[in-house]
Amino acid sequence: MFKKVAPYIGEYKKYTVWAAILMSLGIVANVMPYFFLYQIISPLTKGEQIDLKFILIRVAAVAVCELVYSFAYVQGLTFSHVSAYNTLKNLRISLQGKLEKQPLGNIQNLGTGRIKKVFTDDIDQIELLLAHAIPEGIANIFIPLLIVVLMFIINWRLGLLSLVPLVIGLLAMGMMMKSGFEKMNDYYESAARMNNTIVEYVNGMEVVKVFNKDGDSYKRFGEVVRSYRDFTIAWYKVCWPWMAVYSSIIPCLALLMLPVGSAMVLAGTVTLDKLILVICMSFAVGPSLLKALNFAGKFPQLDYKISELEKLMEHPPLKEGTSEFKGANKDISFENVRFGYGDEEVLHGVSLEMKHGTTTALVGESGSGKSTLAKLLVHYYDIDAGSIKIGGQDITDMSLKALNEQVAFVSQEQFLFNTSLYENILIGKPDATREEVLEAAHRAQCDEFLERLPQGIETLAGDGGKQLSGGERQRISLARAILKNAPVIVLDEATAFMDPENEEKLNKAIDEIVKDKTVLVIAHRLSTVKNADKICVMKSGECIAQDTHDNLLLSCPEYRKFWDASVSASTWKIKEA
């Protein structure tokens, strides 16, 4: 397990080493008072006289030892925490870098609750290993073992008696770890489910309230919380009895030593002063050893957490080349593309050609593969078979940076960061001038709502853009795309949920984006794409027809059905009583 953490420690390893040395020195200083106590008691057992100066020197030595202990231990903890938190920083940065290389679909499947738990809770738990378990564990187990060896040197019989509680306690701890580890996976799986459900519960609260589904939603919420409670209690019920045994026996090394040792003193096989010395030494062993063994109980949990991090990182990254865009033009081709989520294939050999400067629309029922096909173009996932090319160059041959420079993706749900609207638009082209940003906002039809905001374009968007309406957020995202000025545009149902007034503004903004571009657009409303240069009809993961609107009305019954439904929906109205 230490080998798994070691690569992230780097230059801070020396701090962990110094922490272990200082803590060991501190524990030695904390043990020494027992020897000074023995030096005071031993002469009294022999009837010898000791003067006040002798006692005061030992008392002063005890005070010095306590000061050394406090300084060494605190300084050791300081070093260990410097190492620990820098290691956690390195671990988070490494994990973030690997996540950036993952298909976004894999990240979504993990769930925001689980990712949050891994990045915060699970990684923070590793701090226990780095800042405490390693340096304190080494110090607290090395010094007690040294003292036990000294006990054997003083009197091997008393040394053996001191081992009996240790053996019983270690057996109990072993049983606790064995029994607890069997239930650990279930416990952590229930914790991950609870995290995801809580995030979903909070995010969906508006829908729950509107549709009076409080009971159903809370029932599910309650079930996962109770499940987590049950797994936690079941885990601790297994561990508690063994924990009680070892935590009560290990500190009591004098459990057999005191009665049996006393009998040995009476029998003359052991001197009283040696018994007193060994008993004093036993007081220094129990607490330190128990502290070290308590850390040992955390190791399986930490091992599980590190394994979870490694599982998160082990997904194959997106296939990515290193070259710049070298395509001959901006034509796009899907060649026999196959793709599936897990074991279920959802695209079955789709082929599609898109000429530069033309607009191609994807239509079809929900679940037919339209959005999936669009996301594959922006390398949202790796395809299972076939190829996707821009200007004859496979998208997997170029770097993600190069691909992103060629393609702008606008979906129905656009995320805004809680910064100014200006900075949200600037994401499209970070080196743009202020004039370019303002021009992009103007072309995206943003002027109308920017003028009424108190700080105009410098207004904060709020968490997830909550300060703006859906249509306003969408226009900000379109301003990003305009500023980016990529030669290929993907519009994934960008106006699906817009009211007529906003849709009109959005359509004007979209007209500004698509000028002289290669455009792939997905829309439920066929009226918005009937003028496309090509319409591809998707059904059950296949492209069953490709042509213009007029030709498809004559040749494709499936498209004719969609068009009739669209016309019917556009004329639908509530009948007056």
C-alpha cells in the first residue's frame, strides 16, 4: 500500500522521514519518566535512604522529558502534515489530469456524488495514513517493541508474562480486521449510492415539488440512507466485540505480571526491584502499542480507497493523437460507425458525408442515436468500429486541442460558471479582445437582457448560470461559439425547450454562427431544419435515408410520418369551451 502512495509524495518524502524520527524521539522522552520513577522507588524497596536533591533531580528530568516530548511530537506532526497535504495535492492533480482524458460518458456514469466523494472524502482519508499512520505508527510500534526486548533482558520470565496480553490482543485485532474486511465492500458501495442519491434528490427537488412526488422521492432517499445505516451498523457490530477485547487487554501488560511476578518475588526467583522496573516499563508499552495498532485497523480502509482511486483512473483514456489538424478541407465523413454503451450497441454501421459549408440535419425518434452520433464527432466517446474524419483526417489522429479548435458544440443544456458573463463568453477564445467579446454577445442577441442587468456583461452568472433564464443562458453559450469561430458547428437540439420569443432570438444567433460553416444540427421541430442541405433520418441506430426535405417527403415514409406529426403539433391549440 505504501508503494501506491509513494509516487505522489515526491520531494516531500524527507518530511515524512523526519516526522518519524522526531516522533520516535518524543516517545522515548515520554517513556523515560517511568525509569526515573523506578530510580526513586527502587531504593525505598531496599530500605535505602535517598535525599531530597536526588528526588528533585529526577523530577526535573521528568519535566525536561515532557518538554522534549511536546516539542518533538508537535514538530513531527508539523512535518508529517506538510508531507501529507502536498501529497494529497499531487494526488488530486494527477486524478484530475487522468479524468480529463476519460470519455465524458464514463465520468457521467460514475455520478457526481461518487466523484465528489473520491475527490474529497476518500482522498482526505488518506491524510490519516500519511500524516499519522506512517510516522506515528512507526514510532509507536518501534519503541514499545524495544522496551519489550529490554524486559526480556532484565528478566526473561517477566518478559514472557508481558507477552500474554499482547498475544491475546493481537489475535482479537486480527479477528476484527478479518471479519470487518468481509463487509467493507458492501459498506463503501452503500456510501457511494447514498452520495449519488442525495445529489439527485437535491437537484431534482423542483420537479419533485411541482409534481407532488415528495413521497416517492423521499421514499427512495430514505431507503438508501437506511441501507447505509444498516451496513454501517452491521460492520461495527462485527468489529465492536473484538475491539473491546484488544483495547482493554493490550494496555494491561501487568495483567499476569503483577500477580505471578509477586508470587515469584515471594518465592525468591525474582527481586522486587526488577519486578517494579518491568511494571513501570509496561506502563509505557500499552498506550503506545494500542495507538499503533489502532492505525493498523485503518489500513484495509485506506487500501480500499486507494484501489477505488486506481479503478477511477484505469479506464482507457480517449484515443488521442499528437498532430495538429492537417485535413484537406472541412468535409466530415462518418464511415461505418459502430458504437455501444457497455454491451448494448446503439449505432449500427452509420455512414454519412457532410460537405464543407453545408448543413446536415439528424432527425428521428428519441433514442434513435442522433445525439450519440453528434457527440462522437466532438470525441465525447471512442467509437467501437469505423472512423470519423474531418477533411480526410481521422479525429483520433489529432490532439484533443486540435480537434476542439475545429469543432464548436452547442447543446440544449449549457453550463455557465459562477463568474461574470464576460468571462463565460471569453471561454470561447481566451485571447480575444473586449471588443470581440462584446461583438459576439451582440451577434448572439444578448443585448436585450444585458442592458437590464445591473452590471451588464460583468454580472455574475450564479451557480450553473441560475441568474439567467434558460433562453438567456443559451444565448451566452451561442456567444461563446460565435467568438470561437470554429469551422465545424454541432447544434444538439439547441432550441428544443425555448418559447417562441426566445427561439426567434436564438435562431437569429444561430444564423450568425453557421455562416460558411460545416453544420450538423439535431432538432425535434422539423420546420427548423427543412431547409437543410441534407436531412439524415435515424431509426434504431441506423441511417435509413438521406436527402433533401422535398425528396424525403416523397421517398421516405418514416420522414413523412415525422413531418405530418410536426405539422399537426404546430397547429394544435386548446379548444375553447
